[in-house]
Amino acid sequence: MGDMGDMYRDMTEYKKTKRASNTQSSTDILTKTGIPFSSKNGGAHLIVGSGELVADFWPSTGKWIVRKGKEGRGVFKLIKLMNAGVKKIPEPDKRKLYSGNKPPWDK
């Protein structure tokens, strides 16, 4: 039983270190590319972009959500999207927004 506990503690410590490393490297990458962002909650949440194209980004996990509905993971994909501009953001999938068995537009 002691080995499992040690393994769990080691894994927990590794995850903390990895998230901290992700936060630092993602923030550095955004800074080097020149994309504007503001930091919230001590760098745990970044608001990336300005004007019409704004995304919430969590650098520790790489998750981002554009405030127009698109979401994804990875700082490089976020940078690519920000450089593409507003015109290329696809509309959100209506099927994901509907929680019932069959969407009303499919009847």
C-alpha cells in the first residue's frame, strides 16, 4: 500500500510542476508573438486578443475559448486563430448547444 501512495504523491507533484511549466512557456510564447493579452488570477487565466476577437486562455492546460463560440487546446492553435482574424471563425455547432435527444431543427 505504501508504494501506491508514493506513486500518487509523485504523480501529483509531477502534474503541479508540468502545469507551472506550461503556464510559463505559453505566456512566454504569447509575449514573443506580440499578441496582446491581460493576465488574471496570477497568470492562471489570460484574456487574449482585443477588439472583436477575444479568447479566454488557461495556459496551464492549454484550453481556450473564443468569446464567439469556438474552443480548442494549444497555444499554437490559438495564435494561428488570432492571426487569421475574425472572418475565419466558424459558427458554433448548434448540436452541441442543444441538450435534448433530437434538435428542434431536425424534426
